[in-house]
Amino acid sequence: MSKLQVLIGCDPEMFLQQDGVFKSAYGLVEGDKETPFIVKDGAVQVDGMALEFNTDPAATEEEFVYNVNSVLSQLKEMVPEYRVLAVPVATFDPDYMKAQPKKATELGCTPDYNAYTHMENERPNGAVNFRTGAGHIHIGWTNKASIYSEDHLALCELVIKQMDVLLGIPSLLFDDSVQRRELYGKAGAYRPKSYGVEYRVLSNVWVGSASLTSWVYRTTMKAMRELEAGNHIFEQVENVQHIINTSDVEAAKEICLKLGLEIPEV
């Protein structure tokens, strides 16, 4: 990896609340996984019982922050009667969930993968009364790469392992939810993309903080630039999967101090 033009986007999932009760977003806005609804600086869509927004790829921190704020503001305007929340877990009344259409409650339709095992992750069990909110990061450095290419997959897995140490571990300092990882967000989770890779470990919590949104961009770019320089920071840390999957906050603090990582501020 050398002299790459790196572009960064995201697709956070947000939950709706009304009078302190979580409500399904199903059917409330245009757009779905197959055909997102295009808006200025990105797109919006329904994702199960949550709302998802996608941002255009950004080449600078200022552009990334602007795109997140722009698309999130437009999404909020589409559902003015609800609070739009960036929370890692939303718990619904069981009877309310049973009344939802199947498309609103199904999970794991498109597989993701584990950078450590090189295997497809198990499909999550949707027979629970909670849903989880992700804050996935999309990293682009190429164009029209084959997602089946061994070379591309190997590079994706290097990026994901680097991201786990620089973003996944420090993220425990502002989001230590273990429950979310019963469904999604375990260490190493990713999807290969023709333009690069999707990092699927972070929750949506960073979306609710201006400082964390900036931190996500800066740290993602740092992860990529360190790889370009041949610095595999992940090789300096043991038990990465255990630390992230169990939300071991104390271990995360120790690693941040040991490696001199930027401590995220909420």
C-alpha cells in the first residue's frame, strides 16, 4: 500500500423513540437496502426496525463531519414526530415486535466475515426483543476490485485488524455494551467492497458526538497511513478479539496508553 487516495464514508443505524418508547421505523421513510433514497451528501433507508443513513465518501475530516451532520439532519426532518437516537441497543415490547412484518424483524440477510478466522460470521438470532445500532465505516482506496480476489481479501483483513486496534479497542471507552455483540459488531467483522472494505465493529454511539465523529475520521485515516508505512500496529496487541468481544474496558485503557493512541472524547 503506498500513496493511496483514501476516502471515508459511513452507514450508521438510528433508532426512533416516541414518549420514551422505542418504535419501529419500518415504512416511515423511502428507501431500503436495495434502493436507498438519495439525499444531499448521501442517502437514507429503512433497515429493519431502524433507520439507516449513508454518507458520500469524504477526503477530509471537515467533509466527513459535514456529510454526517447533513444527512442526519435530513433524516430527522423526515420523521419529526420521533426522537432519532444513536444508542447501541433498543429494546422493544415483545408483543409489539411480534406484530411487525417479517421484513422488519429479519436479520443477517447479507453475510459478513471475520478477519481473524477468514470465515463467514454466523447469522444472528433474530428471536430476541432488542435490536442493535451500528456505526459502520466504509474505507475506499481502490476501484472495481473483485470481492472474491484473494489479494483484495488479504488486504481487507489487514485493514480490519488495524482498525480493531486503533478504533475498536478505544471505542470501548465510550461504548462498553456487551449486549450489542450478541447480534453484531464482534472483532474483525467486515465486508469486502469493490472500492475497499466496510468495517462493521463500531456501534452508532459516535454519531451522537461531534468530537467522536471527528475522531472516527482521524483515526481511520491514521490506521490507513500507518499501514501504508508498513506499520502493522495490530501485531503489537494480543487478545484483540477477546478484549473487544467482552468489552474489557480496563484492558482497552492499558492498550491506549501503551501505544499512545488518541483517547476519544465524548
